[in-house]
Amino acid sequence: MTLLWLAAAPGPERDAVEQLTSVNSQLLQYAEVLLALGGVLVLAYVVLKLGLPRMFGMRASSGCPIQLLARFPLEPKKTLYLVKTGSQVFLVGTAESQVTYLTSIAPETAAEIVELARKEESTPPKEFRHFLARIEKRREG
């Protein structure tokens, strides 16, 4: 009630009330911007944590004619992929702007590689040459 009387009063009291309401509206706008920013950050976190792994995950779906069996990063922009199309398995290398067919792999060998890769996911990463040496030992034995 006092604010209404001050708002209707002429002079410096009225200016003080206008400044007070102006500061309150600016604080309210600032709080709204912070709330919207928080919402955007939460949405970005959810998309990055849940959406991207599902979109770019390496889960092979059985209904798809082309399946990505395994991915082996070599360097920041160089990666090896095991790709299965039908009953054939291929080793494909990618660089910054090129994809290179490397070799065809027997399905039995590919199954061993995928099994080893899944076991290695739980252990710290090692060099690729150690991985290849392990595959060669299994082939010989």
C-alpha cells in the first residue's frame, strides 16, 4: 500500500519507486536468462551423453546389410574399421578425407578380432602392434 502511495506521489519519491521497480525487472530478466542457459546446458549434456553414443555407437544391428564390427583408432584422424557385408568381412582404413580398402578377412578371424577387441575395451589401451601380435599368435596356435 505504501508503494502505491509513493508511486502516485510526485517528486523524488516517485523516482525512487521507478528505480526500484526497474532494478527488480532487470534482476528478473537476468534470472530468466540464467534459467534458459541452464536449460540449454542440461539439454546439451543429455544429447551428448545419451544421444550421440546411440547415433554413432558400434552396435551391429542384425537387420542391416552392412555392419560395423569394430573400430580401432590409430592416430587422431586415422582409424581402422572391421566392416561386415553379408558373409564377407573387410578391413578398411580411414584418414582425414579418404577411405582405403586394406584387405578381406576370414569371418572366423574377424570373430576372434571382435572378441579380442571387446576384451581389450575393459583394459587400458595398448599399441596396435601388440594387438596384431596377439592375433598372429592365435592364428599360429
